[in-house]
Amino acid sequence: MYQYNLIDQTLVDQRVAQFRRQTEQYLNGELTEDQFRALRLRNGLYVQIHAPMLRVAVPYGLLNAPQLRKLAHIARTYDKSYCHLTTRQNVQFNWPKLEQVPDILAELATVQMHAIQTSGNCMRNTTTDPLAGVCIDELEDPRPYCELIRQWTTLHPEFDYLPRKFKIAVSGAANDRAATQFHDIGVHLVKNDAGDIGFRILVGGGLGRTPVIGQVIRPYLEKKHLLSYLEAILRIYNLFGRRDNKYKARIKILVKETGLDTFTEMVEAEWQLIKDGMELDQQRISDIQGHFTAPDYDPSAPQDSSLAQQQAQHPTFATWYQHNTTDHKIPGYRAVYLSVKAPDVPPGDLTDSQLDAIADLAERYSFGEVRSTHRQNLIFADVKQADLFALWQQLDALQLATANIGTATDIICCPGLDFCSLANAGSIGITKEINEALDNLDYLHDIGDVKINISGCMNGCAHQSVGHIGILGVDKKGTEWYQITLGGSSENEAAIGERLGPAVAKDEVTQAITTILAVYVEQRQEEESFLAMVQRVGIDPFKEQVYATH
């Protein structure tokens, strides 16, 4: 895990002091609301329905035990004893008091955390595969390149006020678990014909009101040119991106309106001007890679023979093992998903006591580290097979062992009308209803891999456009309705969901979802996944049944 140097720590400490003064000026009436708005946004502070919301950066989703304990302390001391995981691998606090936010930021700085650039029209948190460094399909660990990008993007003077927010994702694996095709820039580690590892660069992807799949702008880029090529893309976007209409200000619109060929020519011309002065030398790359060395794995781990017996004696443990753990590149180890989707709990919410307990478990079972995922869960990346049963028991007691990873109740859900001032409809209540309707784990596991994403407005914070089943809240004359889409995916075969039909009323959403799943169960072919069936038959069989009574 990357550790701050003196420059990093000084920068964060200075930002805390700066924002403390700015907040005091605002509270004293020396700054207007409009003047303070840009300042607070650059420090992760939003104004929501009930209270400010503070978004804390978790670079590429990596946390250590002291940071978890600090988040727990902040939740207890400054909030209502919980925090929320986001789809950008960050953490949010929903109830801080404005005058205490500088104190929260000062506390975060003591454990190498901050909220810089978690909002505003700037380069946001770089994300990656939550299984980076341990997955079996990986070409190379992408986290060192995420860290290089983090350092380059933080307070970059030229890109401090972009036309709109800007997001980058990096993947080093054959299977895209970072949704790189739906980012402003997607970066893939690839091999060229000579066997050298470099990057394939995608541009112009995004979700929100106008979901767009990114396109390849450069099939192969040498490692030494990573930052210069990204900078060239940002320069062209900063120069030509729309600033007169925030709905058309994202780079995806610029690429679409300009055309990929013309946009590529502009980027290549700009790149020629700067690339020789921005090369990454191998020593710099190696220095950063040195922060991501493998932990001290136990060479005797593969010799444990207790797992089969524990699974045979404890069927519930066996089910959890099947759904909430995954293969690890080191024999005798597994990566373990902590499901933050227990029944009756808003998806992605963690209490202070859970955070403290997770920190203890991370130190005991996973080298003191934990990762956040795009689907609002957590991962212990390095758990010995021999420790799985004991870990499961403790996670179960914490309500973090629901065996639903990848199932229809592993729902991505935005805060919706419960918190967000932009929302048109609620999300948390709908999620609770769906969970209650699908509370039979045997049924869930029979259905298999179904990704449901629910957003309360067109901003699409829950990525409903790429859900296998997407649910979008809309306002109809002051009442809550919901549009349903089918067939979306943010993985290798990226796809944008197709709208099923007219929006359905709030009290009909859960029935519509259970009907969709029933059609799948009835008409699927052997071993056919939900997404594969939608791709095979289209939406008409689902549409016919959902709207049969309308």
C-alpha cells in the first residue's frame, strides 16, 4: 500500500488549514454562498436535503486498519455512527455539521486520507479492479499506475476547472472488473506483438443522462508515455469541452460531436508537443511498484485440509464460500467479499462498530488491508483457506456474511430522496422491498448472476444504465415512477440497457422485478445466465409479462 512522503503529507495538511480558514470566512459572512460553493466542492462537501455530505477519497479502493478505525471514530464523533460506500470506491458521511468538517479533515490527514477532488469539475478518484494484485487473470498489477495517476491528478494546476468532472479507471486483468469502458478515460494493461506490456487507452465513455461506451483511441501505448498521453487528452478536452451546457460538457459528448478520428488527431498533435518532457522512467515506475509488494504469504497454506470437512458439516458456510469468496493467485488463499447488503440495511452502509471490527479482522486475517468495490461491498484480498471458517463466523455475527454476492439482492443503490437533493424518487425503500420479495437464498442462488442497479435520478450514481436490470426513478407531477431497463453490462461485453417500456408506479416496481425474474427462470436454457438470455431473446418476453395487466 502506498505510504505518503513528506510532500504528500504537507500538501494534505496545508489543504486542511486552507479549508478551515475558508469555512470560517463563510460562516462569518466574509464569503457568499456562491463563493464558498466551489471551495467546498473541491474538498468533497455537498449540500444535501438534511445536512452536508462529506465524500472521502479512497484511492483505487485501498484502505488499511488504522484508516478504518479513523472512519469509525469520525462516524461516532461527527456523524450518526455510520458511513456509506460509493460506486467510486469512496466513503461518504451523510450527517456532518459544516463547522466541524475542517476538524474531520484534520482527523483524516493523520491517517493519510483526505477529501480533495472528490467532487467538483476536476479529475476524480482513480478506480481499479478490487481484486488487483491477487486475481488469477491479471497481466500485471494496475495499482502502481493508479498511484502514478493519483499523484499526477491531485491539484493539477492546468485542470483545476475542467468543463465537468473527469474519471479514469485502470484494469490489468482479462476480465474488466473496473468498468473501464464507461469512464472518461479507460486504461488497460496489454501486451503488444513483441510481448512488451503497455496500455490500451479508451476515451469518451460515461454514464449519467447520456450513457456512452468508450472507444479505443490508442491500441498500444508504451508505459513511459502514460501520463503525457493522458495529459494530451485532458488538454484537448479542457480546450474544446462545452462550458455553456453542463449536460453536454463531458468528454463523451466532445468525442461524439468531433468524431473519434478527428479527436484522435487533435490528441496526437498535442501529445507530440509534450511527450518528451513527461516520460516516466523505469526507476520511477519501480519506486511506486515497491509500495505494492506481495505480503508475507504462508508457504504451508496449501497443506490445510480442513475446508472440505467444514463445508460438509456446515452447509451455510459452504454456501457463503461458494458465493462470497473467489480464486487467489497464491495456492491456499482466497479473496473474501464482505457483503454490505444485509437485509433491512441500506446497501453500502457500515456502522462504526462494524468498521472497528473489520479493522480487527483485517489485521488478523488479511495483512491489515481491506478494499472497497464498485458494488458497495468490501474485500479481504488475502485470507488463508484455513482461516475461512473462523472468519465466516465472525462476519456472520457482524451481518457482513450474507451469501448474496453477484445475486439479485447484491443491489447497487444510490441514496435517492432519503438524502440527495438531486433525486426525483426514492431508492432505498425500493431496494428493501425487492430484498424482502427475494429473501429465499436458494431461489437467489438458482437465479444466479443478476446485477440490479437503482438510481433516484438521471445522474445515475448507481449506474442503472449498465445494470442487468436497471431501475431509474423519475418524477411525474410530484409522484415517484420508475423506468426499467434490461441487458446492461459494465464488463468486457459492455452494453447499455434497453428500456422495457413505460415507467411503472412505485408500488408496482417490486412486482415488475419478480415478474422479470420469473420469465427468466421459465424460459432460460440450461446454464444460461440472465444477461445471456436477454441478449438471446431481447426484451419482448419480459415486456409482455410485466405489462400484461396494464
